[in-house]
Amino acid sequence: MKRFKNRIDFLLNTISNPVHSKILKQKKLIPNTFIIGAMKSGTTSLYHYLSGHPDVFTTDNKEPCFFSYNSRKSIKWYLLQFPDHLNNSAKVSIDASPVYLHDSIKSARLIKKFNPNSKIVVLLRDPIERAISHYSYYSNLNSNFGQKHRGTHMIEMLSIEKAFQQNMEMKTIKRFHNYCACSLYFNQLTAFYKYFDKEKIHLMDSHALKINKKVELGMLSSFLNIDMHYFEKMQKSNSDVKSASSFIKRDVKTLDNFNVNNYNIQLLDEMESNLIEFFKEDVINLIENTGFNPSWAKKYL
């Protein structure tokens, strides 16, 4: 705990350092909008839709994760993730790092210190579906993660039932394998509501975005104060199944669903019932404390 606090204090001091403050002032637009998650909920697609908008500026590569596990890097490094910033006239500069929701106690405080006027965007998927997708990604040797970490201890070797059971019992779990905890949305969002007013946080339903993109993007445009008509011109291509690696920044802009994982995992009825009970209180807290009532919530009520 002491080591963790020291790392946070180090970054806060770095942000406040006059040298780095000068770097920030040289930029026309520092990051002011953060897509914080949830992971495996469509954040890559959302990042894709926004990245070509004339009012929006994004990193070339999604997920700089500066306010989480890349917090030891410098402010200069972080701002260099936003190329051509000096010549940009956009209103909104976006950092899309889903790890910020999972690492909310740390990231919420650091983002607030970095830019107190930041806006927070959160894309939330059915908790069980998200957890299954999360598990599939970290246990599948053919996923990007699996190919990168093949043969290491980071690959999930437990069955989904055993992994989820350990999660629900809050046993010691490897990094990245907190499938159920990452679906406890209100529990994680509490830190962001501590540092940011409700008006600065925009919650989105992942399922609604998937089936009614232009309506959802219109509401997001209003929140971000950007031109919503840009999205009205965007269309789907012939396929929704694409990997994140196929995305080229500011190239062809479509309303496809990116990073779609095809998996065939069927939970046992007993496990699904246990998961519904596990997530129930958090879903109720989410609705009661934020007023956000997503399409998938009724399953848990």
C-alpha cells in the first residue's frame, strides 16, 4: 500500500512540475475526454467512430494507459501519444484506455489532477456477457493476448466455471483474470463519482450502441459538444467482424463493430444463476445512484 501511494504521489508531483506544466501549456489541447471502459464492451468500436470526427483528436494507438500501469512514464511521453497536437484545432482530445475503470481508485484521482475539467465516457455491457468475453480473450491461444503470451503463466488455464467461482469468492487472482470484478460497474465507478460531477460522466449501453449506433452517438455528441451530423453520414461496410489491428486511423470510417470475438461458451444454469445473484446488488446501485438503466439490467433485478 505504501509503495502504491508513493507511485501516485510521484505522478501527481510530475504533473504539477513547472517543466511539465510548460509542456502542457505549449499544446493547444490537452486530453480532456477519457473513455475509461469497460473492457470487452465495445470501446474499440467507439474509439473508431470518434477518431475521424473533425472535432475530435485521438491517439494513434488506443490505450496509452498513462493513468494506470504506464504512470511511471513522463508527461512528455504521454502527450507524444497525440501526434500533431500543435497543429490541431479539435475541441475534444480523447484517451481511450479501458483499464482506467478497472484501476479506478488510482486513475480517477490522477485524471482529475491532470485535467479537472475532464469528461468521462463509460460503455457498459451486460456483466455476465462481458465477463465471458473477458475470460475468452485471456484463455484463447488464438486471441491477440494468447498469441503474445503463449506459454506463459498469464494465459488462463482454469475452466470458466472454476475461474468465475474463484472470482466470486474473491480469492487471490492473477492480474487480468478478475473477470467478475471487472463487471462490478458501480463499485468501480464510485471513485470517478467521488472526483467528478455527474454531469461530467456519460454512461452508455453497449447493446444499445451496437443496434442503434446513430442514436447513441448523437447523445454522445451532445455530451461532448461536437457535431452530431458527422455520424449520420457513416454507414456499415460488408462485415462487422474485424480485429483492432485492421483499423487504420483516419482511413475508411464505417459503423462496423470492431474487435468482435467469436466464442462458443455456454455457462451451466447454476453458474449463471450464481452470477446473476453476484451482480445484482451492484446493478441496483448503478441504477439508483446514477439514474442509468441499461437494456440488460432487468436480468439482474
